[in-house]
Amino acid sequence: MTIDLLTLSLMVALVVHVAGVLFIVETMLRKEDRSGRVWALAFLAAMLTTEAYMVWAATEGSWWAVAVGNATFVGGTGLLWLGCRSFNDRTIQRQGAIVALAAAATAVAVALEGDAGGDWAGHWLLFGGNAVFAALGAAEAWRGAMRRNGTAIGLGIVLAIEAVFFGARLVVSVTVGTDSEVFRVWLGSEVSGILTIVLTIVAVVVASVLRAESVRMRGTDDSAVLAIAPDGVLLRSTFLRVLGGRLMRANRREELFGVLAVHIDALPRIATAFGADEAEHVRQTVRAAARRLSPTTAVLGADDDGTLLLAFQPATLAEARQLAARVHRAMLDQLRTAGAQVMPAIGMGVSLTSVVGYDHRAIVASAIAAAQRAIGSDDTSVVLAGEEDVPVGRRRSPHV
């Protein structure tokens, strides 16, 4: 079956426009990070490419449409690469200038040939630019945060296929020419159009999933209002939003990050036996000790049940345990100094990204679960999530 160039251009344009519009609209409606915006520009460039090629297919002598189409094609592939770099938290300013210069050079190459260039005017820059940028994008998808995200494999495969295809087009066009039977049958517009449809669908799905996961890791609460208790401790919603941002940056840089959960046992029973004032006195004393001992760069929050949450960045696992043990001792000392009528059991749970990953809700849940296990243990006051309970310091039993 043979498809004429205009029909093929319309088919490609329909798929690219539907996919591109959906991605761009979603980008405008949601609070996105930089990589999502760069990928949206890439899909916009792809839409302009298909429109320019439709003009060329429908109008004779419109060499300028080939110039626009080739330039936006190369620029769009370069933007896919830049989006991958941005997702990995790498700079894109200088690389963006390189992409812009390559796109401009591609347009100039077509302009220099003018009408005489025909369908494949400036093809060597079109093929070479797309092959290089697609290869760079594929390599970027296999490093940093993208390498640790299974979904990114799909985008890496798409870019790798594009790099191989355009590399083959460049080699064949230079050696035997674009009019050869080999080029027309295996690397011509028909094959390119079908490949573009398939790869566009895969690319927009993968990019959408990556963008959604990036937003989820930052936290999805769009409220600009910070929920903070009078003593400066962040409430759960705000703490999760701040923690999500910290974890996203730590993930991209492959840095260790941790959450320490501090759970005070039997506060309701303390209130029943000694009064609500004494229970509040215990709670506030523990919070004050946590604020005093927390590292300067740490974030202190509170779970809905009153459990304290401390987000911090230890250098090693041993340092995280030492901090938990030090905070635990300081809390007991503070309770004694403050003249508390009861010494409650205080469980300390430590959750590290090296064990549970970088999902903000998962790391908080595992830290709280570890703190509750510490409460139920007679041998340890500090439990590390995902590992066997290791005694770090004896805790006192509640006298209620």
C-alpha cells in the first residue's frame, strides 16, 4: 500500500497535535517542575514541524516551510534532551543555546539551497542533528533520577530508536543519496511517518507519567498557605509538602535523606491519670527538646496523632542513629529537669531513603511504624525501618 505525502503528513499531524495538545494543556493546568515545561515546548515544536511539512506537501515552491519544519524538528528533539537533563537536576542554559544554534543552522542550510533543494534540502543537518540530540537524550534517560525510575526506560528507548533511525538516514543519504532505492524503501517519508506516530504516542505517555511522579514526589497540595503550630512545628500537610521537595532534590543528586519519628506512648492515659495539663506539659517538653537538638537544616513537623517528625540529611546510617539516640536522651533529661510527674515511653523510628526509597509518604509511614515498634520493644528505644531492631539506648517504662 502506498500513501501519498499529503495524506501521511495529515496522519502524523493528527497524532502529534492530539498528543501535544493534551500534554501542553495538562502542563498549564498543573503545578509543574521545569522538566515538564521543557517537554511541553518539545511537543509544541513537534506540532509546528508537522504543520510546516503539510504546507510543503500541499504547496509547490514553499521551501521556507521545509526550513521551518527541519529547524523545529531538530529543536524539538533537542528539547526532549534538555527535559531529561532538567529532570536529572542538571543545568540546561548552555545546552539550550547549543540546541537553538543547531536549529537555526538547519534552517539556514535549507535557505541556502532554496527551491533547488527539493524535499531533502539541508537533510544532512536534519538527520545529524536529530541523531545527536536523540542519542544524548537516550543517554540522559539512563543516568541520575531517570535511571532509578523504571518509567524513564520507555523514553530512553524511544530516543535511542530515533537516534539509530536518523543515524542510518544520514549514513545512507551521504553514501548512496536520498534518491536511492534503499533510502526510499527503508528510510523514506512513509517509514519516518509511521515511526513518528508510534514514538510520539509512547513519548507523550512516558513523559506524562514521569511528570506526574515528579509532582507526587514534591507533594501535591497546591495550597500556598503554610500550616504551622504556634511553637513553629509544621503540621502534617505542610511537612509532607516540604519533605516532598527535599526528597525530590535528594533523589536527583543520589543523596541520603532520612525521617525521624518521635512517638510518645500513652498520652491519653497520662491525661486521664494526671490531668490534661500534665499530658500537654509532657508533649510540649518533648517538642521543645526536639527543636533544640534538631540540626539547623532539619525540618520539624507533627503527624495527626501528635507524633513528631524530623526530616534531616545524615551523612551515614550511623550518624542517623546517633542523632536519634541523642534526641531521645535529651527528651528524657528535659522531662526530668521540667519536673514531669511521669516519664513516658518514647519510641524513636528512623527511616532512610537507602532502605525505603524517596517517596515522601512511604518514608514517613515507615518511620512512624518503626517508632511504634520501638514503643513495643523492651530492648531498644530506636528502631531503623527495614532492618532488625538494634538497641541504641534503654527507654524508661511508663509509670501510669
